[in-house]
Amino acid sequence: MRTLIHGGRVIDPSERIDSSLDILIENGKVAAVGPELTGADERVDASGKIVCPGFVDCHVHEDPVADGHLYADADRAVFACMLRMGVTTVVAGNCGVNVCDPADYLDTMDRDGAFVNVAMLAGHGYFRTLAGASDDYGPASDAQTETMTAAIRRALDRGCAGLSYGIRYTPGLDGRELRGTMAALQGTGKPAACHLRDDAAAVFGALAEFLDAARELRVPAQVSHIGSMAGFGQMERFLALTDACRAGGADVLCDCYPYSAFSTGLGSATYDDGWLDRYGCDYDVLELCEGPYKGRRCTETIFRDQRAAFPSCRTVCHVMRPDEVEKALTHPAVMLASDATLHLGQGHPRAAGTFPRLLAEYVRTGKLSLYAAIEKMTTLPARRFHLTGKGTLRVGADGDLVVFDPARVRDTATFSDPIRPPEGIDLVLIGGQRAAENGRILNAALGRAVRVK
């Protein structure tokens, strides 16, 4: 099957391309890029549209597995939301969390396929629990640290793309455990991604804790969702510190989503005593996404009642400063990532709106060039996690691409309807085949496991 994408403006930062060109895809790969190509079985008219590599989301929380199969609800699955907004490849297993053994998850992908291609990180928190360190607030023993490190190495050997930490959620982790487990990455070139221990005024010590370990071990460091870490008045200094680290030879990059509210479980350590003082807020900044108070802002009574009765309840916390998020997303070393997580379709609209929102709210308003935005959505994350064949349209690359209307693209997902599909994402191809068109999923099983050696 030979498919020709004709007449569009092709933007591919990986190859420094920004021209009106045709793209020919054959047998799932980019076969040719050039003007006025011919010889196709199918011709797609992309006149007036942007054609670029399929978007790569490097910070996603994967859909669950039940009875040996991936959750595949075409309306409510995280991966389905990804596909509808033009994402063709995700890096899942973030914040130290895996729904099962991450390498086994890749095996399940091979058998069943999925809405999108999936690379996995080995989640430190997952392997910590398996090693018997079940108290998140307590330290792991030397033996437990050795056990989890060996298991992480096996996951990396089986194709996991790196290691993730959620130090906020495992506050018992100390420097010995951090360095012991991070040592599994030495010599692999694979990054450690981290949800830092603390945010707001305490973010600088938390950043130093992670980066000091990464620099000592010469491991690439990926700082996760920095808007929710330093988006309270600390962003300028935070970015300056990461710039200084790079100037000193460290490999440090960050990611961020374009919203001024974060999302996590009501029972998480984020809401331990002191959170109101940390953010300088009251309970009404907290919105519940599930249960009897869905869509309601909290009072102290609701917060205490629901945290005890329903600790897994998804929440949205409206506390970040929009100008701080903007500083992050316009910085050249910050890539776009959604931090998408849903429970039966409930959660934060970032799962369905992140990528079109950047195009609508940053590109059309002049905060970012279209080229820079596409680089943040394709080339930067694909290179960061060594996703060969992704994030590029060079000849021989995988035939994953998106066609969108730059004048019309926008997110429509809201906090009350977080999975509403975007507008203006005209066509999404995975492996050269039509996966989604105009917000409608055409093929739910084109995605494959992405293993990184």
C-alpha cells in the first residue's frame, strides 16, 4: 500500500524541514519526501494543512490491564484520548508508577496492539513495593534496594526506555536508595525521569537532590511536569538552575503541560498536612473529579471526609500561575507532555487537550512559533527517550504522522468534560495506516510496543 500525503506544509524539526512537500508512505515507512511525488494507491489532499511527525507524549500514565488485556474503551481510555489529539507514540510508566511489570506491558502490546505506540519506563515505586518496601514513608533496606535495582536492570534489558521516580509519593526514599537504583541506568544512555520530592518554595532542594545524583552517576535527567513543581513564583530561578547544569556538562531537560492546575489522587502525599500553607490557598482550590462530590470545590469537611473514604479519588488543584507555566513552555529545553491520567474517563482535560491546546493558545497567539511548538511535540521527546523512527519524517522512518489545520486546531476538553476530543486534527496515521480522522478513531490496534535497547 502506497499512500501519498500531497500539498501540505511539511514541518519536521528533526531534519530542519519547513516546506511545501509531498510524503510517500509505503509498507508502513516513509518512502520518499519531495515535490510532486506520484505513484500512490491512495492520495490524501493536505492543501492548507500542516503535515508533521506524529506527536510524541513523553509523560503519560498508562491504561490499566485487566484479565491480561489493555483497557480499550474508545471513549475513555487514556491512549484513545492521545490518538484523537494527534499523539502516535507515548512514554508511559511515569512518576514511579507501573500498573504491572512494564516489560510485560510491552509484551501485552505486542499481542493486542493499542490505540498508540507505547514505550515504557520502569517505575521505581512499583519495584520498591515488589521488593518489600511497602511503607512509602519509610526507608528501604540495603537488601531491598539491591532487589529493586536488579529488577529494574531486567526491565531495562527487556526494552524499557528509562527509569521513573515519584519521590513525592515515596518520601521514604533517601540518597542511598536513589543512587543505588539510578545506577541501573549507568552505561545505557537511558534517562531517569522524576516527579521531584517537593514543589513551590521547597522545589530547589528537591531539584538539587535529583540532579546531584544524576550528575554523579552521569545519567540523563528528565524533570517532570515542571509547571506543577515551580509554577508558583519559582520558575525563572528553576529554569536558570537547569540552564547552569547544562552549561556545566549535565544532561538535563524538562517537560510541562499547558494548564495552571495539576491532578493527583486525593490520598496522595501531595495533600498531607501543610499543603494549604505550601500553596497559600484554601480548600476551595481543590476540585473533585469523581464520587458524590464530582465537579464540586472542596470545603474542609468534604476534604477530610473524602480523603478518608475515597483516597483514590482523582482531583484537580487550581493553584499554579499561568504566567509561570508560560515561562516553562517557551523555554527551549522544555518539551510538551500531558501527564495524562484518567480513571474511567474522569480526571484532568490535559489527557485530551494538551497538544491542540499548545497550538491554539501558544502558536496562534504568537507565544511560540509553529516550528518551535512542533519540535517540542515531536523531535525533542523522541530523541530524549531514543525512540528510533519516531518524531521524524526522514526517509525510512515509521509512517506515523499527523495532518492538522493550523487555523482551526484547538482543545475542547474541560474540567467538567475532560475527554471531549479536539478540533482541527484532520488525520492521524500510524504505520502508514489511518488511525483517526477528525476526532473519530478508525483503527484501535495499530499501536505497537516500542522497545529501547
